[in-house]
Amino acid sequence: MPLVEALAAILGIIVAVLTIIRSLSGPKTAGKTIEGTFDEVVNPPRETAPPPLSRAEFERQAASMPVEWVTYDGMTPPLKLKIRGTTEAMYRQFARKHINAIGEEAFNRMTPERQRDVLRAINAELYVLDWEGACYANGNAIPFSAPSLELMLQRDPDLDAFLNGQVKRISPSWTD
């Protein structure tokens, strides 16, 4: 059985990598985030953009955010997620790091669906710290990882909406 679990984990990682690779082409459009377009959140007008956070400030803010366990009843067994709130500045900086890794032009050429894939990856990594209740088909527990959560978010739009709503609920106001 450990071999099967290891192969399932490797397959999940391969699917996540292939999803990102597939997303590197498409027409120029902007996807949606919690509030406004991706471009508005990640690339605000220069006159209103706050200065980037230092790594230490980002870590300090992340440590000060509210953390809460929430339960998603849309699967069996229910999935418990340990989520962390975020600020607009933290989200912008985290998203910018991901966009820079892909390349600005490549991201801008992505279809809206591919841009949503990138947002799911960002949300999975920034918002969720741990989980309980995620199981393989054989009933064994799936260890938490952002790529595993990203696949679940991609397959279950209700989970994606639930996660975004819960993080928005516990996060400080996004007004500057």
C-alpha cells in the first residue's frame, strides 16, 4: 500500500505541473480574484500601489493574521481546513511572486481559465495551512500539500468558492 500512496502523490504532482505548463499560452485577458480583476489587485495603479513588503514584514503580517479551522461539508468525510486570513498587500506580493515566476507576458496571454488555475495555486499556498479529512479512494489520509489542495479546488468549484468566502470572512478589511 505505501507504494500505491507514493505513486498517487507523484501523479498528483505531475498533474499540477502539467496544468501549469498547459497554462502558458492563450489570449490576453484578466481573471478574477476576491475583489476586482486580478490585474487590479496585483497591479494597482502606481500612484495607489503600496510599497512592497519586506520578507520580514510579510512574515510578521502572516503570523499576525487570524487562523481558524473551518469545515467543508461538500465531501465525505467532511474536509476540515486550517485557514489564514490575509491582507491586500500580502495577497498582491504573494501573487506577484507567482506571476514573476511564470513571466508577465506569459500570464497575460493565458486564457481566463488558466489564470484561474494560477489563482487557485496562489490561494492554496497562501490561505491554507493544514487539513483533516482528505482521503484517497482507498480511505487512507492524504497528507496536506498546496499542490494537492490546488487539484481539489480545480475539481470542486464549490470548495474553491467556500475557501475564498471563509478567508474573506476572517481577513482584515482590504481597504487601504
